[in-house]
Amino acid sequence: MLRRPRTDFWQVGIVPARVETIDAATLHAARAQISWLPDAGPWRYLADPFGLVRGDALHVFVEAFDYRSKRATIERHEFELPRGSESARWRGQTTVLDKPFHLSYPLVFEHEGETWMVPESHQAGEIALYRASDASLDHWERECALLGGLPGADATPVAHGGRWWMFYTLVGPNARDQRELHVAHAPALTGPWTPLAGNPVRVARDGARPAGHAFVGTDGVLVLPVQDSSAGYGSATRLLRFPVLTPEQVVIEAAAERLTGDLVSDTYTAGLHTLSGCGDFTLIDVKRIDRSRGRQWLDFKRRLRRLAGR
């Protein structure tokens, strides 16, 4: 008998707590106050959340993946900010970036009066910077390549210590993207970017691939959320601290605590692979694993369409 295929489904949540305060106890205590994005529909999921607050709205940008095409677009989901003990109220969603290649990890941020995005686009062979072309946040233009000619994934730029830093991983054989952390630096956001001579700066399946905005902790040290895939892809998130980060030297301290899906959900317990701060909120995603045979029929139909040239 054919083995039932494994299908991962992710769900995105809004935690009413600042990312600097997040630990396992905080997440578990907040589970009843988490606002969840709507279900994405059959054979789809939403993951990799990043956010911006504008006026009374929280804009959550996500990877919107469809198993029927095995490709993702970037969606913007708008929420009315909660008041008091209320939950965030969903207002609707829009597809804001759609390319012939897979897109994910829509890291958004503001800098010098502009709104920027660095989506994961390793299939295009580059780490690219996009700029919002209007105030709606629904239209984005490619500004430039930050690092070209390499399959970079989950790039996470941050201004720190008078320079720009970018954490990323590289897609390659033997799950390279799940176990290597690379760093580049630049004098400005648009570059020129220089990868560190000592890359990869960390090789560890239990914490290397970036998993959300880097932030400064309460002690002034830069912190990077990373995926812990030691128990399977995206099974947990942990934090890396960088007490020393210079072009010549990188010192990394890995937190022992793992943040897992069972802290916040009874059904999406198989993973948690994004921890992204957004003002007074933290965005997360959690995973469940499906074993239904419907996936085999879905994959068969996709192969038929490919053979037919559609």
C-alpha cells in the first residue's frame, strides 16, 4: 500500500505582546487572546507573517501558498487594531505580489520615509529589495538586487551599530537552508552588500534559518529569531543573541528555550517557524500535518496540466 503523503498546513496568529517579552510562558499565557487569520481555503495555507501598523490598522503580509500550483504569492491582510480586551477584527485581504516564481517571507519595514519589502525569491536567483509605490501598500516595485546570483532565502536586514546587516540562508542540497546561517553587511540599505568571509557563521539544524525581524533585546543586544528544524522542518523557533557583530568577528549565543506550536494551539502543534515583532504585537505561524490521500490526486492533476502545457 502506498504511504499516505505528508502535507504541511500553517496558520498565522497575532499575539498581543511585544516580541522582546516573548518566551514560552508568555506565549502560553496569551493563547486565548491570539487573533488568527481566516482559513486560506482548500489546499492552501498562510505563513511567514510580517506586519506594519498604520493608523487604526495592522497590515499583516503573508506567504499564501497553494498546493495545486506548488507556488506562493504575497497577500496583505488588514485588521482593525483591538481596543482593550477585544480581538483584532479582520477587514479583508489583497494579493500584493505575484511572480512566475515562488515568493515567501515578506519582510516589510520602513526606512527614510519609504516602505520596503525583501521577499524570499530564491527561485529568481537573488535577494531583491521592493518598494511600496503608493500608500495602499498593495503595489510594489522591484528596487534592486541586494545580493544577486545566489539562491538566498529568508533574508533579514536590520540597521544596527552604524551599519546594515543581513542574515540569510542558502538553498542547496541536503537541506542546506535549514542548517546554515550567513551574514552580509553594507554601509546603506541598497548596498553594496558584502558577505562575511567567515560564512556560514553558524551551522546547526536546531537554529540557523532566519525566522522573523531581528530586534534589540532589553539588554541592548541584537537578537535574531531562527528556525529550529531538529525535529522536522519549522518544528520550533529559538532566539540567537549577537553580543559581538562586526565585519571581523561574530559571537553568537543560542537560547536553550524552544517555542513550539503546542504552546498556543491544540491542533497546530507540529511547528512554529516565525516570530516577527510589530510594535505592540508579535506575529507567529503554527503548523499541522495532514496525511490524507487527496494530496496524491492533487499532485497527479498538476502533473497532467504540466504535460498538457497548461
